[in-house]
Amino acid sequence: MDIELYRPPATPPKVPAALVAAAVEDAQQPMPTLVHRSVARAVARSSEATARLRLERLARVVMTTDSRITDPTQVWQQDWTALPVEVFEALDAGIKLAWKNSAASRNAMRDSVRSVIRESLKAGMLTHDRATPLLNAVVPEKLPRDEEKQSRGHVSETEVKRVLHELAQDPSLTARRDTALIALLLGAGLRRDEAVGIDLDHLSEHHEYVTVRGKGNVVRDVPLSANVRLAIRTWLKARGDHPGPLLAPMTRTKPRQVVVDRRLSTQTVAQVVARRFGLHVAPHDLRRTFTGNLLESGTDLSTASKVLGHVDPKTTAGYDRRERAKRLEGVENTSRYLPVEDVAGE
């Protein structure tokens, strides 16, 4: 496949979800037939969500750069280790043109390209001397760091109490499941894909720990507080002890029944959170809130980062909502050095 900067389309083309799903499934096979090994390596060990994003972005980048390429499968079947550095330079130029209004989007597209190079290097399909100029052709831009990005979006204690009280008053199966889901997000800090990935046998005997698979397929044991365990036990009484996913969907027809052999989708998680808390709250806001609660309770950054599955404690620190309050307190303490007097009669 010959790729060059050739009449980039006005808007980046879309890639059919069905094609992406089929490519992900093929890439995870021992001997992929639809996806070249250089591409398969970049997605095979990722979570399904990451694999889908990488394949979709890879195809969009190429089809955006070169309008003559319209079939995503051409992109995935290409041996990327055989492409010259000029192709990667053209891809970077295409990314700059198509996503000119968002540096974050440009970097996300570059990362998909770079993942192919990185994994090919690890597999010995590229040498360091060969991979270095390819990586240098699609270098991410340095973005200004928002130190308090994650410290925003916390859910108030009052709002949490309201939601859990309403759920307790609802005798339905759906309410029991939603309580368990919210408990795992808000009381254990799980990402939504981690929560829906839990099977019954991932829970320890007394439900004090749950084993989850996080970003980069890293497996960790997450401790569960007494109230999270209570929510899970209550849900299991309704769900039953049939092996399979812990969080399952319900039948559409009434009376509702648990579909124990199916897994709750991440999209349904977002819908549940929005329905219970309001459209202004996203699943990750519950993880942010848990982290803030954990740090305010006196847990040190190192321990909190292990619970959350953060590689770098600095990431955990970004969720700390105490920082702004600390700065305000510090500034307030300097008031005595500025003895402004109230104006008489005002």
C-alpha cells in the first residue's frame, strides 16, 4: 500500500464498527488472517476498548492522509514495518491537517501509529535503528498540564446519600444491581470496564477483595469496604450464585429477570449513572469522588495509587480535591499581613 499526503478529505472518514469488531477479534487469534502481525501486536494485549480505538484511529489516520485509500482492511493488512519513514511523516502531516483544532486528538491519533512501531520493536520485527526515525516522525505534542483536571467533577456527599436512599426504597432487581454497580464505582474506585469485567469467581471468599483487570491488562486485587460488600451480597441474593458476570443485564419483559450469562455493557453503566445521578455525572466522576474520599480519609498517595491501579502516584495526586482548599487556607493565613480596614458607613 502506497501512502502519501494526497487530497486529504474535508472531514476524517468514519470506520464501520462491525469492521473494527471483526478486526479486533482476528487480531486476538493465535494466527491472525485479516490483520497483519505488525498491527495485531499493537492491539492483541490491550483491553477490547483500547484495541477498538487503536484500529479505528489507525484506519482513520491513513484514510484521512491519503484519500485514495478507502478500505480500512487495507490499512490493517499492511506490513507497517516495511513502510519508509516518509510515510510516517505524511501521516503526521495528515493528522495536523485533519485534527487541527485539538492537540489531544492529534496525540491520540499519533499514539495509535506509534503503538504499531513500539510493539513491532518489542517483537523484534524492527531494530532500534529502524524504529527510532519512525517514532520521531510522529512525536506527540507537549500539552499544557491541567493540574486540577481530575480534582473537578466530584459528586457531593448529599447527592450520594440521596441516590443510595432512593435505591434502598426501590424493591426491584434493577435497583439491587444498580446499587452494587454504584458501590463498585464509588466505593472501590473501579473504572467502568473493570466493574463489568468482574466474574463471580473474581471475588474472594468473604468478598473482601475483588480481582480486576485494568489498563494495559494489569491485574490487581482491590479491597472492598464493608458497605461495598453489603451491596454486593444483597445483589447476589437476587442474582443467585450462577457462575458468570457479576453485573448482568435484565430482561426487557416484566417481571424482570437477571440474564446471568450476559455481561453488562460499559454503555449501560453510563446510562445507569446518568439515570440515578443526572446527566451531569459520568461514571468516572464516581471514581474521582472515591479517590478524593480515600485521600481525605488519610490514605497516603502510594497506597491510593495501588488501589486505583495508577502506575504513577502523580496521576492519583491529580484527583486530590484538597489542593485548592489547602491553597485557599494558606492565602487566608496571610490576611494579617494586609490590614485593610472596612470603610466607615459602608
